[in-house]
Amino acid sequence: MDYRGVYQDGVIKPDGDVSFPNGTPIEFQPVVDSSREDAIRRADHLAKNPPSLDELAREQGVRPLRSLDEIGSAELFADFDVDEFIRSIKDRR
């Protein structure tokens, strides 16, 4: 019969009630989470071979904006006065 548990603080702690006589030989094997291992391998590969900005944009379907209307924010800049903005920066210096 197989038992499950976790390794914690130098001791293997079984799930639930498990009772063996003291000195009973036990065999164990760690369970490897393959999805976690795959994620670690992918992260390691990306860290060593980072994609370019162009590759990231292509992967994510990002394309250049033709106008602010495309992002629905044109109204945010409707009252924006560039000259006033530049004056405020100069005044703060």
C-alpha cells in the first residue's frame, strides 16, 4: 500500500493516521509536479534568451496606434494645453 505525506523540518509527515512499529524500514520517493517543473524550465529559458520587444508585441498581437481614438482616451486629452504644461515644468525648475 502507498502512503502520502510531506517532508517538513527534516521529518516525513504522513497524511492521516499511519502507525508502524518503531524501527520499521520505510521506502519513499518524492512526487514531482511536472507542471511546476515545466514552468521552471520555461522561465529559465526566457531568462537566458529574453524575447525582443518586437517578438513580444507579435506574440501579444500588439500593433502601433494610428490615433488616440483607438484606445478611447482622446477625450482625456481634449483640454490638455501643451504650452501650459511646458510652462509649469519650467516654473518648477
